Amino acid sequence: MSGISDSPLAPLERLELMLPGFKGYKRKDLIRQDDMLVRNAIKLRLDNAMREIEGRQGELALNDPFNPLVHKYEDLLSRLRTLATEVQAAPAGMYTYYDRFKLFEEDMQRLVQFDLQLISSAEKVLELARSGADPSQIRELVDSMSQLFSERGKLFIPEKLR
């Protein structure tokens, strides 16, 4: 996938390549569908990363249960679970707000930017987990993703209430 992320394509075009069926929030009735595609893609990558990390933690705990890395892995897994739950549980596209309040083009562009960053970050988390990277390095990325996802959610709230 690194070929896509390094390409000169616009963020929307890159997302469309990464997520088959993604329409780019172009039509009101597809906002929920596109939002679900994005969130499912993020969650899938996070779930796969958790499985990798759980495997590493299990091996380490079996051989040396008092190794400080076991605790670091547990902290990382806790943060990943929290983020994955937030991503999964977020209201789909905040459709009720969209019915009552206009989502402006500028917000749509920002949403695409957030989505691209989040999916790319989720892929990086998975790559790091597969490569056996230091849990602290992965944790920093997960914490950054949590902040990004929180900021992304604000786009679905009318500007006056943000």
C-alpha cells in the first residue's frame, strides 16, 4: 500500500483507491455509508495489529512473565482496544446532524484529510506491530490517532456547537 500513500494523487483519490466503494462523501444519502467504510477500514487494521501484539505479548509472558515489556504491551493493547471501540461505536456519519445542519465543502475536505491520515496511521500501526517495533513507538501513534479521531468527530457537529 505504500505506493498509494506516496503517490501524487489528491487525498480523495487516494482514499477511493484504498477503500473500494468509497464515494467521497459526495452525496448526502451516502455520507453514512462512506463513514462506515472508513471506520471499518480503520478498525480492521487496528484489530489485526492487536492480534499481532497479543501474540508477541503472549510469547514474551510465557518465557519471562516479569519482563517490563509485558506491561508495556498490555498498556498498548488497552489503548488500542479503547481506540477501536471508539471508532466502531461512533455514530455513523452523524446523519441526524447532517439532516438538520449543512456540512460545508470545507468540512468535507477536512474530513477526507482526517480519514486519509487515520487509515494511513492504522496501516502504520499494523506494520509496526508486525515488525515487532517497540511498544512505546506504537503507543505514540495510537495516541495521535485517538486525538485525530476526536477532531474528526467534531466535523459532524454544527460549527456553533464545536
